[in-house]
Amino acid sequence: MTVALGATNLPGLPLLRRGKVRDTYDLGDGRLLMVATDRISAFDVVLPQPIPLKGTVLTRLSRFWFARTREIVPNHLLTADVTEFPAALAPYRDQLAGRAMLVRRAERIDVECVVRGYLAGSAWAEYRASGTVGGEALPAGLRQAARLPAPIFTPAAKSDVGHDITIATDELARLVGPDLARRLEETSRALYGAAVAHARKRGIILADTKFEFGFIDGELTVIDELLTPDSSRFWEAAAYEPGRDQPSFDKQPVRDWLERSGWNKQPPAPDLPDDVVRATTARYVAAYERLTGESLPEARG
């Protein structure tokens, strides 16, 4: 039986940050313990029910991409093997197995680096309103979910409350300096290109994604999660049809149900029906198995 993890309980460990999904602990020696729970948020509100296996998928998929992209850019992962965790974490192995990463602490760059290859989400809303994406003019007459003439880099300034704010590339240069701004864009595009090529072989479209970076010992490093259903739009290539919303490997069943429920999108969120929870778990597990070509060990049986 799969038990969903809504929150970690690690007595004696200093909790550095509790986000919408991840609980991060400071081990005090330049290392952090990042635990991906099964919490799920929609419309910036954390929902009452966790989604079983969601955190495991996020962790295992990040590990998969970290391994595939380390020749493009270093990452912060030290190990995700609980047997290699410090002795102080041994009592919590059952809670941490499959969903925790021991990482190097980085000096975070407070910018999200977004690369978009298709016209979806906030990019579609901006295009409908002004004919631009990230302030860049696009050809007229593009349809929802259309493939863009070329991928677009649309950085966003991070916000601890609400949505991050999309900024122009010249504003990014003012925030972090022109040299780092160029490196962030080049690295983001390289990661996106590599992931697009791999996903295409698996029959999946990577519509867009976001990356976070920091510095470790002066070296630009990709941090947090990488190319997961929470940070990316993955679409079924065989079902792709511009002009409408696309079936996606993420929390779409949750969003769809909430839209139909009449909820005003303000806390507290309503309870999710069991069938919506099961359908969402299935989407996350399918994303992992399709992209990696492997079954999710925790989903067996």
C-alpha cells in the first residue's frame, strides 16, 4: 500500500525551508537535505490531499536528468541513496527513501530561467493580449499550443508570494550582470535542447520548462529540481493538435476538477475526490516511466 507523504517529520533537524512541495533541511556542513513530499498546489494554494508517489517521481526524475545533463552544467546532487546519508538520518530512512536528495548548498540566483518552445500557459495569454511572448514580438495568427518559430528564453524574477514576474532579458542583465545573464540563457537553452531531443524519442513533447541556478565554489550550477512535471509541460506527441489545450503529464486532472468545482481559488481548497487523486498519480508515474524507459520501483504491486 502506498502512503502519501504530506509533510516530513525529522525531529532534531533544522528545517531551512518548507515550500509548496519540498521540505529542505540544513545539515550545517554545506549540505542540504531536500525532501520532495507528495503535496500538490494549484492556483498557488496547497491542497488538502497529497498525491501518492508524486514526490518520488519528482526526485527520481530529477536524478535521471542530473545524470544526463552533467556534461552541460554541473548540478548540486551528492547522493540520493539513503544508505549513503549521514548517520544522523538513519532513523528516517523509510521516510526518505526514494524521495530525498543530499545536495551541496548553493548561493542561489534569484531568477527562474524559462525556455518555451510552444505557445502555452502564460505565454499564450500574453500573445493573445499583445502578440508578444516575454516582450518579444511573434508572427500574427499563431494558435494555442503552436510550436514557436524558435525557442524563447523568458526569465522571471522570483517571488516568495504569488507568481514569479517575467522580465525582459535586458532587465536580467541589469539584475545579474550581462556576462552571467548570457551564461544563464545559453545554459538554459542547451539544457532545454538536450531534453527536447530525448523526450521526442520517447514520444513526448517538452513544451516549456524552468531552471534554477546557483553558484557552488564559484561555479555555475543547476539546482533544485530538473525537468519534472512540476517544472515542465510534457505533452503526448501522438495526441498533439494545435488550437486547444494539450493532454499533459502533470496535475491536469486536479486543475480540471477544481475549475469545474466552483472553487473561488482562495484558501482553503476543497477536498479532492479519490478518482482525481488516483488519476493524478497515474499522470506522474507515466511521465517518469515514459521519459526514463523504466518502471517506477515504488509503483510496483
